[in-house]
Amino acid sequence: MTLNKNMMNLIVAAFVATIFLNLVSTGHTAEPRRVVVEIRGFKFVPQRPALAPGDIVVWINKDIVPHTVTAKDGSWDSDLIEVGKQWTTKITRGMATDYFCAYHPMMKAGFSVSPTPAASIQTPPNRSGIASTQVPANTEPTR
Ligand SMILES: [Cu+2]
């Protein structure tokens, strides 16, 4: 049966293509994560978020005076961030993670950078979550 064999080949090809597309899309199409750090009350909030390479961090100055976001080792620097303004940077592997405000050196903060990009450490949707938390109904007839 040539027709059936062709159909079978088509089904196999479609199946393989689906798997391939799933593999390709995993971890490569995720939007960069945007993390906001507010500067208020002479503090960086959150003080030490967990970040990953590729994350976009936005420091927003919600304080009453200008501040800076300056790497402790001087390797990166926002320069002056006026009240109501913001500064954005992209997290890269190996970048300095401790920073302070050049105008108020007691304002210290930082972040951690995970070794893998955010896209590959995201938890996949838990398909069995509902089933595993459900208490099975007692089907035993009561006699
Ligand atoms: Cu400051």
C-alpha cells in the first residue's frame, strides 16, 4: 500500500517537525525580563535581587535628591539620575554586582547573577500540579 506508507511518512515527518520546533523555541523566544529597582529614602529597593544574564534592570529615582548607580569597582556607572528619572542597563555574565551611590556612599546595594540566562531557568508550567494536589475521592462504597 503505497498511499498508506506515504501517509505514515507524512505523520512521522510532522511528528519530528513538532519536536524540533519545540526544541528550537525552548529558551530562545523568551522576552528579556525587566526588573525595577526603586531608589527611595536613600535606599535601593529591592536591595539585592536575584538576576540572570540578559535581564534588563531599571533604576527609578523616586527620592527627593539625585543619586547614581555606580559599580563598587567603577566598571559601570549610571552617572547622575535626577529625581523622577531612571537608568537602565542589561545584566551580563561576570559583571560587577556590588554598587553604591557616588553622592551618598553609605547607600550600598547589589544583585546576584545566576550562571544561566533567565529563559532557561524559568520553571515550566506545572501540568501535573492540579492532579497531584487533588485528594482522590473516596470511591469505596460505604456499607
Ligand atoms: Cu545618592
